[in-house]
Amino acid sequence: MFFLNSSDGLFFINNVIEKESIQTIDLINLQGKFIKTISITENPINISDCENGFYFLKISTNENVFVAKILKK
């Protein structure tokens, strides 16, 4: 389960589903444009180089895809 988070650029990902390991994390803007792939070893996730605004984190595991909405302020 993922919740809306706001930050000045650092976000933590907690893998709450133990049996599912994270494969990829993609950052996507509200217009659906792919921004970048984030390393799965990067925790916290640093998007301080991105413009302020809402983004989606598309988190793909070996069994599911989750989407988290985040706010970079």
C-alpha cells in the first residue's frame, strides 16, 4: 500500500509486501510523460532535480504494478 507523500525531493519506499520484490521504479509526470527510471537501491528516492509538482511513481514488482502519487514541493 502506498500513500500520497509530499517532500522537497526525498521520498522513502517501504516494501510492505514481503514476497514481492521491487523490480523497477519509474517517475512519470501528470501528463503521462516518462521522466526517469529510479534505481531500486536508491532509498530515499531523490527527485530534487525535478520541477515542483505532482508525479506518479510506477513501482513494478515480480507480480504486480503499484502507482503512488507524490508531490514535490
